[in-house]
Amino acid sequence: MTVELESAYRPSDDEPFMNERQREYFKNKLLAWKEDILRESKETLANLQEESQNHPDFADRASSETDRSIELRARDRQRKLISKIDSALERIADGSYGYCEETGDPISVRRLDARPIATLSIEAQEAHERREKVYRDD
């Protein structure tokens, strides 16, 4: 069942957590983000195909190869991001979206609005980062 949202709607802590309107809001936000990434990827692919011409000058060729490498790394990061967006959409569908994977507590609406693919609450994320730092510093 789809809920109609007015364009000015923003989720707030004053309403029940992950109610139908909030789920629809985040679903729309995630789908729009995914669509933007896919559109940018298509544009990049077109640009890379256009750029694939041979450059007679070695400096031009090296510069072009560097640009191409940077673009491909960015696209790889975006491919991984799309996977995270798809996972978030699955969590919306199964009702687990918005809840911390470690504690089961709700993730703040402000955090989800800023990072809709978040799977950890701020507290759990900070603890995770502290543990990572300890292992990295060893």
C-alpha cells in the first residue's frame, strides 16, 4: 500500500517511529538516490566511450588514463552504494529498516535522513569505529 506524501513532508520524532509515511519517505529518498547514481553512471560511461580515442601525445594519453582510472574507481564505489541502497529498500519491505543491526534500537530519524543506508545507531557506529581503531593501531 502506497501513501501519498506532500512534498514538504519530513519525518520527525513527534510521530510513531517507522510509520507508513516515514517508510514511504525513505523509500522514495532511496529510489531517487539510486536513480541519480544510475543516471550519472550512464553519463560517465558515454563520456568514457567518447574519450577512448587515441591521444598522439604521451602526456595527453597519460592524463586521459588517469582520469579514466579515477572515474572507474568512483563508479565502483557507486556500485557498492547501489547495493547498500537495495539492501535498505529490502529492509523497508521486510519491516527491519530504521532499527540498529547490533542493538535493535531505533536509529534516529535525523541520522536516517542524513544517511538513509545507515544500519547502526550513532552509539553503535561510534563503538564500531572505536573497535576498528583499536585493531588498526595494534
